[in-house]
Amino acid sequence: MDKPYSQACENNKAPILAIIRNAFSQPATVWEIGSGTGQHACYFASELPHLIWQPTDLAENLPGINAWRDEAQLPNLIQPLVLDVTDPVWPCDVIDAVFTANTLHIMSWQQVELLFERLQTYLNPLARVCIYGPFNYNGNYTSDSNARFDQWLKSRDPLSGIRYFEAVITLAKSAGLKLLNDSAMPANNRLLVLQKSGNIINQPITRDLS
């Protein structure tokens, strides 16, 4: 099959790598929630050989991910798994690390809540979570383009939309996660780095508002 392609993935993969290279500096298996086309999985697995990369997505997206994976032939990029965040049981015992890009605004808020509930269940005590995408702050859009994007999302699915940073962090705290870093990214996106609370020793919280 022809490989699916996302220009956004090509545009943001290098800036994302600059952050997750540090966030995922230790050997781990990274579960990518919502791998989409599979471009991120191939790029990050190739650039971060100390990691095992586990792509996941809905069943209908796995053929496209496999098309990228088959071409890449990377030993640390493993077979994608079917995963819906609403599944009561995920296909794993524990999770070392999580990466997800451009998913929270596609899900309904109830699905976002379920995602964090599942993370609370499956994350091991040293787990880190990296979340990429647009967020609103203090009840406001960060740009006119994000406001237009939010309107477009809601026209397609009224349950979707750009999420409020403060609400997401509240969910994260309820799942035992603490914010380590909030970085500005291309096209008015952000990258949040979180870690299981209780395992953070003198780790400052940093926020890049550039």
C-alpha cells in the first residue's frame, strides 16, 4: 500500500526530537498513543536507538504504520498494536514512557479523562509522559490560527477541540503526574513533559513562553 503522509509530522519532528531526546534519555520502551501515519515512530526510533518504540493506534491506521515500519527496517521499532484509550484493558502490563502528538484535541474530553485514568493504572513509578499539541491558557487561545483551528475541529466533531492547559494538568495530577517542562513548539503548539510524582528529586519545573 502507499504510505500515508503528514506534512505536519515532517515539520515538527525535529523540534519534538530536541525535547524528547532529553526527556527519554534512559533506555525504555516508549508507547506512542495515536501513532497516526507512523512517520514520528520511524523518525524517533531511528534517532533514539537506545529506546524501543511501540506504536499504537486504532485498527484502521495500523496498515499505514506498518508501511512506514516495513520500509524503515529498524530493530527498535516494534510491531504496532491496536489501542483505543477507552479500552478497559490495554495490551500491556506496565508502561515505561509515553509519547502522544496531536491527540487530545481529536478525542472527546471524556476520552482524555479515560486516557489519564489508564495512565494512572499502567505507568510504572519512573515513567515520563510527553504530550505534543495545541493548548489554551487562562481560558484564551494562544493565537488567531489556533482559534480558527478550534472552530474547524468543532465543526467536524463538537466533542473535539483544543484543551485547556490547566484542565489537562489537573487530570495529570489526579493520575500521579507532575509537570516538568512546558515548551513552545512550532505552529503555536506546546510540548508537555510530565513524570510520576514521588520520583522527582530536585527537578525544577520549567516553562518556555517564547
